[in-house]
Amino acid sequence: MYGFRIVDKLQKIDEDINRSQLKYHSKRVLVSKEFTFDAAHHLHCYDGKCKNLHGHTYKVIFGISGFVDDQGLMMDFGDIKDIWKNQIEIYLDHKYLNETLPPMNTTAENMVVWIYEKMRNAVEAASEKYHSARVEFVRLFETPTSYAEARREWMEE
């Protein structure tokens, strides 16, 4: 009943499916990808444990929306990963955040806006490739149960 089955015939483009069928719809969709990074920081003008140098394993989640292309893709997950690796993570992973980020108190609330801006700038720079893509939200977990979030509607001036 639930046994393993090999497909009878691998579907072929222009034979079993037409190119015009690859794009199923013309609606806006959202794709999401998450990453983790480890970093150290401390907070200034704060009377609590976080005034001392300490570290976190952060988790960041991106939500990016747009319209699909003729293949039915809005934005390849690999492209999100490339932006993260080459333009954002290099400032965060295994870093002392007070040193690598712009002058700010390295709170989750400040950091999530900086990460949002970096991703937004990268997506906007490649807007023709990504079919009206826009960053809808960035969620930054400082601990498994605590996060800060930046949403597009809050970031627009």
C-alpha cells in the first residue's frame, strides 16, 4: 500500500508538458528561507546580564514576495542563500557585533532593521531578475523563544 515506486516515465518538456504550462498563476507569492549564525556582543547603557560580553546562536528568517516568471519561479532559494552568504553573513557570523556592525547598540531590534535593509538593497539591485520581489519581513531570533521582527510596511518611509 505504501511501497516504493519508480515513476513509469520521466516527464519531458515540450513532449509531456508545454512551456506555457510551467507558469501556473500570476499571483504574488512569498518564499522564505532561514539561516543561523553565531556571534558575540554586549549592550551599552543596559543594566542587566547583556551588559557583559556574551554570545548567541541567532536565527534569521527572510520572507520575500514577488511574481513568478515563465518557469513558475519567483526567486530561487539559492539566490537568497548567495545574498545572505556574500552580503550579510560576512558581517555577523563568528564576529564581535559591536565591532562589525554600524555604530549602534547591538540589540535584536536594531540588528533586525540593519539585516532587513541589507536584504532589501540586494533584492532591489536585482529587481528585474526577481519579478517585482520585495522583502516582506525579517525575523531575528536571539534565543529560541525571543525574536525581533522588521516588516516591509513598517520600514517604508
